[in-house]
Amino acid sequence: MHIGIFTDSYLPYTSGVVRSIITFSTELQLLGHRVFIFAPGYGTTGPEKDIYRFCSLRAPTFKEFALAIPLAPALPQTLRELKIDLIHVHSPFIMGRLGARMARKLGLPLVITYHTLYEEYVHYFPLVPGLLRKAVRSYTTSFCNRCRLVITPTEVIAAYLKKNGVKVPVVSIPTGIEVERFRNLDSSWLRRYLNLPPEKIILLHVGRLGKEKNIPFILRAFARVQQEVPAVHLVLVGSGPYKESLQNMANDLGIGRAVTFAGSFSFEQMPAVYAGADLFIFASVTETQGLVIGEAKAAGLPVVAVKAYGVQEMVENEVDGFLTPLDLNTFSSCVLRLVKDLNLRRQMGEQGRQNVQALSAATMARRLENLYQSIL
């Protein structure tokens, strides 16, 4: 098969969506298929094999993100020459709309992966949030119903879309974990890199520093844990528009010296980042999957996460971690339980490492391949 991927974000920008596209593309290529990526440009130069970049503008509220300008009069002919069999879009917006137009023009099947609860991101736009949320939900539902197939990362999101009016087939296929990347890791690398002493118990969070990730909740919970166990240290990996306000909040809570805003790491470094921590904490209530939780488990970390949407399918409660309500007392107590019990951390971490094997990237890609073949 020749598959055309249309996406509003791609390397060098990093996110769960980008990680998903790369993982599935790599595995599909190993299965003998050709994958062509149509994505925004980020000012980089030089040819990229099977990647087609569009002129773009930087997003006004987040300069790391580029907004493609979807002008390409020759694109239909390019797609014909590439012998594209189907188009798979990864957003219903700029590049997703372009992909949908191309699918309609060329008579190709259109597939979408619904990665994001878009209505939970309306705080980035200066309009009436309630009205905008309803409009976004209506638009995304309508877009999904124009597709032959909708893919979601978790069953709970599939059910959510059906409840909101999506009538076409909806199938859950999680983004797979490249489990082989998380073997034989140097667990001391992160401490050396951040100059943290070996006695520190590292709590790790990986995610964009944006409102939707609920990091103020993490900071408040950590403040409670640190008050009882001073040896803990919180490492926040990621960048985003809320960094400065989160740093100020950490200082106001009196935990500034116990929190490291580590910024972003390369794809190659991330397994060692996970492996260098002692447990993973996560409080976002907008995730369709929570890919970072799977990666943390692959590195042998137990997880404490707020039970919401896709996250609840990524943690087996009281087996490889704890799922809690959005309650500071409960969340902090679960973190403290793991902080104080090394044996429990090791036991849950090893169980997580075993459980995540069922989400291997190769297995998920074969499921996607079968779905593609069923609609062609």
C-alpha cells in the first residue's frame, strides 16, 4: 500500500501525535508499505525522503508550533504520481481538511485518527469558551462522519465519539510502544545530567507545559509529598507557554529548589530520562491515551495518574500503579505510598514493564494494516 499521511504537526516539533505518526510509519514501512508525510515546514532545509513540507507560519500563542499554509495546486497530480491508495489524516483542521479535499477529489478512502479532545483546548483562543467548545465538538463530529473510518487511541474515546454523534465505524488502536528502546538503559544518566545526588527520589512528569496538562495539581501534590519526605525531587520534562507561571507557582509553594524544569530532550535521550526516575506522575484529564504513561511503564516505572478518559486504560490500578480521582489528598497519598516503599515501587514497575508488552508497536501496526486492507 501507498499511504498518504496529512498532519498539522511533525518533526522537529515533538508531541504525542508526532510520536504516533513516526511509530506507525516506521512499523508500516517494515511491513513493506510506503508512507508519505504531508506536514508543515519549520524552516529546515534539505530534502527529506517521502516527506512533503508546506510553507507555514508560527502559531502566535506557541512559537514552537507551525501552522501550514495549505496551498498546493499541484498536490492532486503529486498524489497520483505517488500512487496513493488511501489518505490518513491526524487532525480535522488545516492539513486534515486538505487531506479530506484530496481524498474526495481523487476518490480515495479517508481515515482519521482522533488524537485530541479538541474542545478541551479552547482556552488558547479569546472567544466565549462554552460557545466555542460546542462549535468545536460539532465540527469535529461532522468531520469524522465524512471519513470511512475513525481510529481512536482508546476504547473510552471511541465511546465518547459515538455518544457525540459519530456514525461511521470507530475502532480503537493505541499508539504502540517501541519496547526495544527501553531495554538495557543507564538508570544513572538523568541524575548525572541534572546533577542530582543518588539519594534523591525522582518523580517524573513528561508533557507540554500547558493548561490542559493540569501541572498546577502536580505541583500542589508534590508540595505535600516533599513536606513529608524532603528527599523527593520533581523533574518536569517538556516546554510550553505556562513555563514561567509554573516556575512562579513552584516558588510560591516553597518547592522551587526541589523542582527542575528540564526542558525537552531528544527522541534518543528519552528512554534514559524515564529510566533515571523512580516513579511517574500524571494529572491531565484531557488525554485520549497518555502515551507517556506507556513509555514510563516500558522503562519500569510505577505510575500515579488521575483517572480520566484514555489514561484509565493505560494503568492497571494497584497492579502497575494507582489511578486516583482528581483529589489532592488521594493523589498525594498514593505518591507517598510509593515514595516510602521501595519494594512496592520495584514490584509495580516490573509489572508495568510486563504489561506494556501487549502494546508493542509491531502489534499495533499490524492491526492498522488490517484495517487499511479492509477498506480498500
